[in-house]
Amino acid sequence: MAETSVGEPLLKVQGLSKSFGAVQALADVDLDVPAGQVTALCGDNGAGKSVLIKCIAGIYEPEQGHLYWEGRPVRIRSAHDSAALGIETVYQDLALADNLDIVQNMFLGRERLRHRLLDENDMERAAAETLASLRVTSVRSIRQPVGSLSGGQRQSVAVAKAVMWNSKMVIMDEPTAALGVTQTAMVLGLIERLRENGLAVVVISHNLNDVFAIADRMAVLYLGRMVAQDAASAFDRQSVVEFMTTGGLGLTATGLGAGRSAP
């Protein structure tokens, strides 16, 4: 389920490097993201996680490296390029407008028209169908202002907005940050449903409890280098922390993906 019959991941990042002046943010980074799996991207502050996902999302253009989408080389130079492939990113701030309702937020900038007027019925129907497909049932009404929603509900709306547009991969930046136990469980359940629907999910998280609860694969960055990448079952919490804080005792950027075993 995770990969195609020929073993190709949905997204393959190869040798990606990105600098900001004298600061090397990413150095020769490799990453495989299979479809139908949750890949957790871990690393300490400043490890390069945000820079990597912004290169994938088209916010930054790397100096070196290659991206392969469904086995073919692609160049992502803008957020439009990324979205056109089927990649959607849900950033930590969620980019939702509190004064607008759920439907308005889900179609913000992509409103549907009929006879040059907003097609409210069609947008309501599509929003309701998307929320139902993700089993988001806790909102009172799809016309409820987003500002009145809980943190977990807001995250659900942001994800539903991302998957409405035939997306194949969703990147989520710290999706459970500042959420309580119940709301965290709601968001983790949402991630599971994205996986069940065959989407590739990349989750950036500092919460290792959440990571081990949801991830099929893990990739760990340390000072801009990919030091470990393998099935989640190859890691335990101690090994992930060691990779995050020390780089894994001198492991190279190929890390576990080259056949090394987790400690």
C-alpha cells in the first residue's frame, strides 16, 4: 500500500541542499515519502525541518538536489507548482480567517461561481462531503465561524481545506501543538483517516508520543542533514532522541535507510 508495484515512493527527495547566506540549512538531504503512509519528520529546533517542507511546498527553491513525484523528475518553484502536483501544506498557524465560517474558509481564494455569483449551495455540499469523508462530526454547523471552534476543530477544518483539491500528499506542521488530550486524539484520528484514504502524510512534531502513535516511517534531521530514515518500528524513543540531539554517533546522511539498524 505504501509504495507502487515498482517500489517508487510518491515523493522522492534526493541530495537537496539549501543555504541562506553563510548558513547551510540543508545539506544533501534524501527523503522518501510513500503513499498511504504517515512519515514523521523529527529534529531539534534549527535542524532544517521547516526549510525542507518549504522546499517541497515551493516556498524556497533549493540550490542543489532533485525531486521526483510518482517516479518522474519535477521542479517545484512556487506554491502553485506544489499544489498542482497534489501537495498541500497545513502550517502551524493554519492560515484560517476567524471571521469567516467553515465553508468560506475551505473555499477562500477558490470560490465557485454560477452565473457570476457565488454558488453557495455547491460549496456547502462539497464542504459537507469532505468533512464527512474525514469523519469530522464535532462541528455544530458548517456555517459556524471558525473563530468559535476549538483547536482540534480548527485543525480539522484546515486539513479538510487541504484535501478538497484532489491532493495526494498533506504536510502537517506541529498539528497537535498546544492541544489538549481530547483534541489531540481528534487530530491523530484525522491523520489516520488521511492514511486510510491513501494519502501520503508528512507530520512534523516534537511530541514523540504522538509520533509513535501515528507514524509508519520516521526521518530525523540533525543540523541540516538526514541522519536516520526507516520504518517506525526500527526506532525507540531513546534512539530518536539520540539522533535528534547528537546526530546518531556519526551516522551519515543515509542513516538507517542504507541498512543501518536503530540502536
